[in-house]
Amino acid sequence: MPYLSTLAYATARAYGFGLLQAGGGSYTVIQTFTSSTTWVCPAGVTEVEYLVVAGGGGGGAYVGAGGAGGFRTGTGFSVIAGTSYTVTVGAGGAGGTSANTSRGVSGGDSVFSTITSNGGGGGGARAPNSTGANGGSGGGGGVSNGAGGTGNTPNTSPSQGSNGGAGNTDAATYTNGGGGGGASAVGSAATSSGGGNGGAGTASSITGTSVTYAGGGGGGVDTSPKAIGTGGSGGGGNGGKPGTATTAGAANTGGGGGGGVFEAGNNPSAGGSGIVIIKYTVTPATTIDVVQTFTSSGNWTAPEGVTSVEYLVVAGGGGSANLGAGGAGGFRTGTGFSVTAGTSYTVTVGGGGTASASNTTQGTNGSNSVFSTITSNGGGAGGTFSATLLNGLNGGSGGGGGARSTA
């Protein structure tokens, strides 16, 4: 498996890279996860502050908006040094497809250890799926005055979200969708004038900057004179109508997707993916190294007092072919790499290349792994039996050549 690793200040861990800080004083680390992984609690850490936002629900195939992903935050969560903790980042739910009876797909749950935020409910459509789905925040209702879904499902304290708004229709000339619930406000019910707006999200300053997450999606309408619902603050997508496209929930906010009208080609949009952020203070008894390992892509923010890191960056290996083996991913390591406290650095963990499926096809190169400006290139794919694909491909390490009989 490709990975990055770094040695540092009093190091941290998350698959593939490390850090370096001298001195025995305390310092704060902020880790942002945009994909699922495992976090290992560093030495000297006993508690964390957390933000866990689930994926937003997708808009319904007929006007109902997606609800925001559940929003949970807290301080003083106890952790044990050396223990591995699950980090799951929920995907946004897809918009309803295939038929106007298709409710939007609810978002995926996000998890840190025992803290679970539930995915936002999908938006409602035509009967028998006119009601919005329940979830972290409920989806907006669709046709036949469909009810909004129930938020804070399952129940948490404090509440992780709000209810979706009801749809509104006269069954003859218009159907307007309800807004999806948001972290801090219910989705608005649709009216005879237009779709309901998405409920507002909630702001968090865990990173040092105030960012709003988990806004509900806006309800769609099926006739152009009616007004679409707008997405709630915190990444909620806008509803659509004939001639006006829906918008998706913003990535890594847990925003709900806008409701659309599938049969009119105004497809509903997906909810935004979730996010997990943890913040903790390291108080080493003496100067120690902290190693942070990354097995999935994300970002690393340099803690206070950290000026340089040692790193290891390994790319994904190349895929094999008939006869030719894949080359290893590039391997780069070094010390004294300068970093600036408070700056966020990109971490990309490259996947392995795929293997060839036949004598006439070649595998693919592995993907690059990156820390800041350090890039290790993916391994080259192996050559195969085909006369035009005999040679292995170039890469971090080259792929092995194939062979072909000339007899």
C-alpha cells in the first residue's frame, strides 16, 4: 500500500508522513480528514476537540431538496496515546434518478471513534416517495404536499440537525418542493409562490477560521414562473426549475442537494460530502518525536513551534500485465524540509495501478503521492504479450517488459 510518513516536532500520525519539533513545550495540532482513514493518538495527547459532519442528502427526482448531513462538535473527548481511532467521512447522497418517484439518496454517516453524525435525508419525489427521508437533517417534501423528513435521526444531544420542510401543490398547475433541514434551522415549507429554502447550517471555528457547515438544499419547482428555493448557508445547493439547473451541496460541508424535476431534464443534485476535523494539544514530558502517517489523502496544518519536518513519500505501484511486472512506486525521503506554523499542506496518497485484463491490454501506472512540493511518481505498468505493448512503462520505478515469440 502506498503511503506518506513524516517525522517531526513531537510527531503526529496518518499514513505516510511525519513531522519534527524540538522543545518540550505544548503545541496544538489540527487535522482535517476529507476521506476515511485511521488516526493513531500521539504520545502526550489525552483529549481532543472534534467536528464531525456527515454527507448531505441528494435532491429528490421531483422537487424535494436534500437535508444536510448531521453536525456534531465537542471538546474534551478522551483519547489514549497509541490507540487507533476510526475516521469515516460520509459521501454525499446522489440525486433521485430513473423516475419521478425516485427519492434522493440519503448521505453517508461520518464517524470519529464513538461519535457518529448521520447522513442527511434524501429529498421527496412523487408518490409513493413524496415525503423527505429522515436523517441528520430531514429531506424536503415533494409531490402531494409531501411531508419533510425528521431531522436529528437518530436522536443525539445536542441535536445534530433539523426537520425538512413540506412540499406544496395544487395537483393541477404547480408542484413546489420543501427545503432540506440544516444544522441550525428547519427547512422552509414550500408555498404556492415557490420552493422552500434550505435550513441554515452552523459555524465552527475549530480550524481557527469560522466556516459554516451543514446547510439544507433548496426545493425545486416544476413551472418556470415559480421561485426556486435557495440552499441554506453552509453548502446547501439551490433548487431548480425548467431552464434553471439545480446545484449540488458543496464538497466537505455536508450541504444538501437541490431538488429538481427529473422528467423535465432538470436533474436533482447530489449532497455534499462530509468532513472530520480534530484538534488537540500535545504536552510532551520531554522532547519527543511525533510521527504522523497518512493512508488516505487530506491536509496537514503545521503546529505552532514546528519549523521543519522529516518526510517519507511513497507512490502507488504499477499494475502488472501478462508477463511484465509492475514497477514500484517512487520512494522519496528527506530531513529538514521547511514548514510554516499554521499553514495547511496538501497530502495525497497515490493508489496502486490496475492489472492487465488480457494479452492485448496493459496495466496502468500507479498514482503519485505528494507532500507539499515533494512528489513521488507512480510505478510504471508492466509490458504484455502484444507486439505494440511489449515495453514496460516509465514511472517512479519502471515496469517490467513483456515477451513475444517470433518463431
